[in-house]
Amino acid sequence: MKVAVINSGSSSLKFKLYDMSNKEVIYSLLVENIGLKGSKIKTHHEALDSLDVDLSSIDIIGHRVVHGGEEFSEPTIVDDEVIQKIEELTHLAPLHNPANLEGILVAKQKAPNTTQVAVFDTAFHSQMPEVAYLYALPYEMYEKHKIRRYGFHGTSHSYLLKECALLLKKETIELNIISLHLGNGASACAIEKGVSIDTSMGFTPLEGLVMGTRSGDIDPAIVLYMQRDLGFSVKRVDEMLNKKSGLLGICGSSDIRDILENNDNKSKLAIDMMVRRVKKYIGSYKALLGRVDAIVFSGGIGENSAYIRDRIMDNDLAMGTPVFVIKTDEELEIARQCLSFKKIKKDINED
Ligand code: ADP
């Protein structure tokens, strides 16, 4: 069984083709800087044109879709109705869903008879209880406008949970873990009996931890102040919070490697702020979960920086809880989810 995964991001496209009998990658392609100045590849369509693979020869094509809203809580076969719903969710993920959708549309055009499956970043968090996903706003903001916490990085947190279960020789449903995906974007997730019960990213991937260029948690009144009293436009505030804040905003770099090398006062402060925020989330998730079977680090920073991990876990924060470092693999998790989905198996067997 050959399964391809297309991760069509805002300016990049990752493609991996798996032989699912041994989960080996038999072909992969990474195209970056799509549509950016000086780049030869202008669109996701062109990126997919450069594949050295006949898409119509593949059994299943899985697509990463960032925002599934409340509609999608599991891998879903892509048909016209699903395409329309993903399009309708664009206002919740304006940078990501259109790029995801373009990957889907081109793949459908190139392989109209191949089963295509959308796997949503939000799906793993879809069982969060109301008490976790609601903001304390007037209830009608949720009812009328669907303003709630959705959570992201779900494919990664789900992969980390499964790998953790293998390491502990337990079933996922037996496990309480705190999962930390620390990359350019970063999120923490509290997993109770194999289910995400809280996570740091919310309505959008802006909330929560101090990230490479995103502020994470701030007092929402700051946004009002900047717009009302400082006269900043919505666009300016949006760009500031998403692209000019976080580590970059404090010390001028978003890359932990450079920041550690620079080692000046601002760099130290940026790291202190990032570490402190992660610690606060671990503490609050411990309080929610009670028993914690493992704390898992992943993402570019979590996997590679022992210094940051040690800083987060100092003062004996783990208190005897095993701490694992696991390299995440979102594409493999998407491929596995494509296969484990019963309806797909049934459809394919009937073909
Ligand atoms: P993305 O969210 O874009 O997928 P990654 O998970 O690849 O990001 O993480 C990227 C970040 O990981 C970089 O900005 C860098 O700060 C950090 N990183 C990567 N390698 C190392 C390393 N060897 N030591 C410290 N930090 C690292």
C-alpha cells in the first residue's frame, strides 16, 4: 500500500511517499519559499508539477489541513462538500487553509480516482471538554460566532502520545501526559487517558507559549489600547503579534541557536521569558491532570536543545515523572491516520 502525504503550507510544500508495509519513505520532496521574491516556484501547483511521482499510481493521498473548525474531528475523505467546508473555514486560518486547499485541488486534478483524505491539525483536540474550550466571553460569542479554543499541532501531539505509549509499554488510553511541541510555533497539550483535555493554542495558533515570532498569551486589552489609543491599524497589530513578537520581538532573533550564541542581555531575557511560560503551562497541566505519566519534548527546540529542556525542567519540576525527547513525525502520523480510518479501508476494498 502506497500512501502519499502532502503538507501544503503558506509558503512551502512537503511531500512524502510511504510504503506502508514497512512505513519507509520511498520518495520525498521539500519546496520552500513558494511565491516569495527570487523564488523560481511561484505556486503550489508548480511545486506539485515538479514531483517525480505519478500521483494517480498512489493508493491514498493524505493532506494536512490546519483548521477543521467544529466540523471535522477525524480524518475525512475529500469530496466537493468537504472542499467547500474547508474553504468556509478560511476566515479562521487565513494563512493556512487556502494553501492546504490548493494542495488538495491540484492533487485531485492530477489523481481524480485516488482516495484523498484530509487530516486536521485541530482534530486531536476535538474532545476537549466545554470547560476547556470555552472562553469566558458572552456565551453567544461561541454559539453565534464559534469563538472558542480549537487547539493546533494535533497531529504532532497525537504522534507523541503514541510513541510515548510504546516507550512505556502501555495503551494510549491509560496515559496522562504533558506534551510539548516546541518549534517556531509552539504548543503544550494536557492529555488525560489518551485524550487532549487542554492545550495552549486557542482560537488561532497565536495563543499560549512565547514562540519564535508570536507573542503567545497577552492581556487582550493591549490590542484595544494599540488600536484605540495608539492608532495602530488592525493589519499592523496582526503582523506585530504574529510576525514581530515572541523571541524575535524581545531580542531580534527567532532562532534559539543564534540567541544562545549572542548571549547578550536581551537574548537572555527572551530565553528566560520563553522558559518561564513553558514552566507555567507544565505546572497548570500537572494541576489539571493529577497523575502525570510522562512529559514529552518535541519540535526543533524540544528535540535539539538540551539547554532549554534543562532550564524548563530545573527546580525538579519533573518530580520523578519520566521526561522523554521524541522526534515528531507529522507526515507519518497523517499516513497512519489515513490507513487506520475504517471507512477508507472499506472503500478501497470495495474498489
Ligand atoms: P517549525 O515550527 O517551523 O516546524 P521547527 O520544529 O523546525 O519549526 O523548529 C525550528 C526551531 O528549532 C528553530 O528556530 C531553532 O530555534 C530550533 N532549533 C533547531 N535546531 C536546533 C538546535 N540544534 N539547537 C537549538 N535549537 C534548535
